[in-house]
Amino acid sequence: VTGVQTCALPISHTLLSMGNLARSYSDLGRRQEAVQLEEKVLEARKRTLGDEHPDTLLSMGNLAASYSDLGRRQEAVQLEEKVLEATQRTLGDEHPHTLLSMGNLAASYSDLGRPQEAVQLEEKVLEARKRTLGDEHPHTLLSMGNLEFYLTNLADPQNHDLFSSPQQPEHQIKRKTRSRWNLRSLARRMCR
């Protein structure tokens, strides 16, 4: 065929597109397909960029969120612990990505019924955000809300059931929307 041009995208664009497609699958309830695609993205990023590249860590955090969506919460926590450790080592304790990773891990601890650990992490996030962003920054306010949620769960564990019960998915959605602002959403905002 003459006159047809092809465009080979760099691998980073292809992987970004695959990650976006995975997010769309997840949004449509096709969570298993999302996980499979995100696992491929993570594998490719590790192979091409290394284990601690920011894009690799972003993919790892996205996969953790998808594991959590599938109820594979222990696997999500394990990945998020790796992400947090790597971001602390490579970016520092108060970098926005590190604080985001810490907040995501706190949410996963809460999902696993580990509210004390969630509170401890979110307190660190809140203190750092107040120091670096100020008391009225949206991210600081989000951390305040998350901390309130975790403290409520700590005081009354029955409250957690309202937000994580598979019989009440509408509550689970509200909880996720309210408290998990993850690396995936940060990447979307940065790429606009």
C-alpha cells in the first residue's frame, strides 16, 4: 500500500498506553484483565528501566492498586512496601511520590485490618505534608481525612466493615474514592 505511514512509538509510550488501557479495564470492572496487563507493563519496565526507576515504581504501585481491587490485599501490601522502600531510598522521605506511596500503603494496611499501622503511616504523611505543603493544601487535607478515617477504624473496628464489605460495594467505592489518591492518578495529572 502506498502513501501509508507507520509510526513506531517509543517503548515508554507503548507502556503508558498499556497502563492506561489497564486502568480502563479496571474502571469497567474487568479487573483480572487489568492485572494481567499491568503485570506485563511492570515486567517490561523492570527489564528496560531497572527496578528503581520512577516509572517502574509507578507501575508497581498501579499493580498493587489492582491487586487490592481484586481482593489480593496481601500481595498489594507487599508491592507497596517495596515501592515505599525504593522511593524513600531514591527520592527521600518527603518527596511527593514517597508521601503518596506511604499513604497508599496506609490505605492497604487499613484494608487488611491493620489500623494501627495505617494510623502511624498516615500521621507521618500528614506531618510531612503540613511541613512541605502547608495546612490548607489539598494533599494535606486529604491526609487529614484519611487519618480521621483510620482513627475511627481504630476506635471502632466495626466502622471498617461499612467500607470494605463485599456485600456493600457502593460503600467500598466511596472509601476508595475518599482515601486513595495513588501514583496512577498522579501520573495521569502529570501527563495531561
